[in-house]
Amino acid sequence: MEEAESRVRANTLDLPLLDIDGTKIDVVRPCWPWLIVNYNYVSLICINVSAFFFLPSNFPQIYKNVVNLAAHNLAPFDALAWQAYGMGGLGDLSMSTYFASQDEWAAVRFQVFGTSTSWVIIVQMWMAGKCPLPALVCLSLIYGTGLLMVATKACGIVPKKVFQKWQEFTTPIGMGACCFSFMDSFIFPHTNPADTNPTAVYVGIFGFFFMMVVVLLQPPKLMPVIGSVSAWLATFLFMFMPVAQIIAIYRDLANPDDVKKGFSLLAAILGAIGNGLGSVRALHTKDAIWYIGAMWGCLLGGWGCSMVVWMAGSGHRNICVPLDILDLVVQLHHKAQWRCPQ
């Protein structure tokens, strides 16, 4: 403490040390006036405030889908990609499992809500004939099982070993989904959202069983990293969601009215703000998996999707909002995390 009090205070505010819960906190000029508290508290506030943006983020898209289904207007669904919401829901589900194992329950509730609302959108796309039934059935089974496991973990019902087995099982699921998504979107692209390439399906099945063999054989050198591999695969799935959506919108650029009626820009903006606020907590906890996923969702999920919508002639000036939020978060990171004492 003597070292803290004798610290050179060049370019600092002439303020005394703050006493918060018995912890002396030095206040320096680079910290914003409202950030003169422990950064841990600020990051907790940000992750909880992000709930107000994360939780309703898919509601605008669900509402648009309901309106289009009620009017029997199915053309706007061409601007959506079931692969985006399907893989995004799987990513959210795997991340909720990862966060539950880390007891980060504030982040778990966002991921659970994201999985649930993604499933609703997939059902809507199936009703519009834009999602194959086998995909809906498989995703429904995986979503239901995963949400049940997370709920029982939160209630303290499921044994630790059982939950650990489920966490290991999410690794083959993530591997198969990543292989399928990459092949179906980039190697064998198609214009009809309801179509899937058989080769992409086979590659996805191969990826699933290959990783399943690794999990079952449990090589001693690989088992300690299985949980992290699962989390990284979940992050890749989450990162794939805006990519697939951008591709779907780009293919429908010739029909700006369908893009405007089918894709909700407000949903992208809410998701970008929520991810930006969540990345503050991810940076504080030094969780690279969480941070990369959050910043990717903020940058590509918000700004990237907004730019493609603008290219289609269906955007407006509010497409600048996600970029402004991203800039705000970056500034907060630099000024608070590295210049405010912990």
C-alpha cells in the first residue's frame, strides 16, 4: 500500500485513494470520471445492462416473420438463412454450457435466450418452406437436451460428472456443425435456402463421428483441452452466424424490398450493442473465447450486416449505430482496463 501511495502521479487528478469494500483504489486522470471504481464492478454493470439489448435482440426478426407469415408473403424469407440461426443457436447453446461450467450465470442467461429465440425463427422459416424438416428435427433435439442440462446445472440437480460428459459431447456436435456449415455455404453454395448439399451433410457427419471417437477414446494428452476445444467450436459457430446471414442478403441484393421486409436491421443493432457491452466483461476476465466471439458479433453481426443492408438500398442512417458502439467499447477498454488499477 505504501508503494501505491508513493506512486508518481504525473498527469493525475489530485484525489485521495478511494476505499471500496476495504480496498484502496488509486484514481488517475486517464480514467473517465464515472469509472473511478474497480473495473470489476464496471464490467459487471456492463454485462447486466447488455441484457436489455440481448434479450429482445431477436424479437424484431420474429415479429417481421409473423407479419410475413400472416400475409402469406414468403419472398422476404429468401433474405434469411436458416443455417445462420441454426448454427448461431448451436453456438449459443455450447457457449451456455461453457459459461455454466465457469459459473458465469450472467452470460448463461443471454446464451439460453439466444438459443430459444433462434429456434423460434427456425420454426418460422420451416413454416415458410425455407428450412428442411430434418434440420429442424435435429436442431430441436439438440437444443432441448442442451437447455435441459444447463437448467439442471443451475438448479444443482445434475451431477458434475454428467454435466462434464455433456460438455464433452458438445465438441462432436460443434465439429459436425462447423464442417457442415463451411461446406454448405462456401464450397457448395445454393440459392434456395431450403436446399442442402448431400456432400456437405456427409462431411458434417464425418466431422461429428471423428470427434466422437476422440472423445470416447479419451487420449490422455487431449482430454484436458476438450472443454476449450468445445468452447472454440462454439465461438466459430457463433461467428459463422453473421457470415451466413450476410451471404444470404448479398445474394438477394437484386430484391431490396424483400431484404427490407425480411431482415430486421434493428435486431442486428441490438445484438451489436449487447455484444459490445458483453466484451467489457470478457476483457476483464481475460477470456479470449468470450472476447473474440463478442467483438466478432459486434463488428460483423452489427456493422457488417448493416452495410450489406445499406448496399441493398434498404438501410438508413441508423446503420452507423453499431460502429459508434464499437468505437465506444474500444475506448472504454483502453482507458479503463489498462489505466485503471484493478
